[in-house]
Amino acid sequence: MRNSCDKKRSFRYRLSRAIHMLLCKDFGCEFRAVFGQGDGDIVVAAIMRQAEHDPQLRAGIAEYWAGTSWVDIPWHKVSERYTSLSDRALSEAAAWLQAEAFWYDTNVRFGQELARRDASNLTYEIIRRENGLEIIEQYHAPSPRAVIKAIRSWRDRTFLGQPYLSLVSEILIRLPDGSIYPVGEGA
């Protein structure tokens, strides 16, 4: 049996709330919270799909992005990534992303918060590079081996049937002494 908390996390519920708030031009905290379940990009893609057929929704989006022409609205770029997915697949991907965000919070972020408080752990930086972009994350662990083990577990996870880190072309670990250790393809 579903409870009210499940309903608020539901993709369709949040999508309908976002559309309602765009139509009413209510862009407060509740509107921003609609996108905060780990699947915000998919909510945006679904909104943009509906805006193609609804001129009032299109006007609400233009009002939200005041001063920006329709073709320059950043949501177009976000929704382009999901054009190959059907509406049903969007909903399934949203559910998967919510589960992935929960998994990350439980298994990585929470564990890292505990590890950060442990004085015996060192701070490492994980550097992920792809297409000129660089993401640097701090990671707390007792040794570089523990960091590599965590990266291997990330490689085992999948997103829409593809490896979670398949898009990452290069992963490096910066040790506390400043030296950089490359993590090879076999990691």
C-alpha cells in the first residue's frame, strides 16, 4: 500500500505539480523541490515534451525563464538527451534514478560522512575527466586500495543498461601527498 510520502516521490505526481505551478506561475521552494529527487533532468524532459503541445505551458516556461527567448531556454538541451526514450521509458528511468540517488546517499555519501569523522582515514581526491570536463570529488578512506575498491563497485553499477562509469574516459586518484595515481581500464 502506498503512503503519502511515496506519492510525493512519484514521478507522475511531481510532474503534474511542476506543470500546475508553471501554469500558475508559482516558482517558489515547492517548485524547486519537484526537481530534487535525483531525476530532475527527466522531469524537465517530460515538461518540455508536454510544452510542445500546450501553448499555456510553453508560456509558463517562458515566464520562468524571463528574459530568455524560447530557443535559448536551457531546458531544451536537457530534454534533447532523452529524445530516444518513450514516455513510459522516461517514467521508468525516473524511478531508476530515484533509486540510484537513494543508493548513492546510503552507500557513498553517508559512508563518506562517517569516514570523514574517523581520524585514521585520509582524504583522497577522485578526478574524473571526459571531453574536457573535470569532476573532482573528495573521498575519505584508510588507503588508496579502499578508494580503488569503491571505484570498481561504481563500474559494476549500471544506468539504463549501460555501465555507470562507461562515459568516464579517465579516472585519477590524487593521494594526500599530492601525487596522482591513474586508475586503469581494468579498475
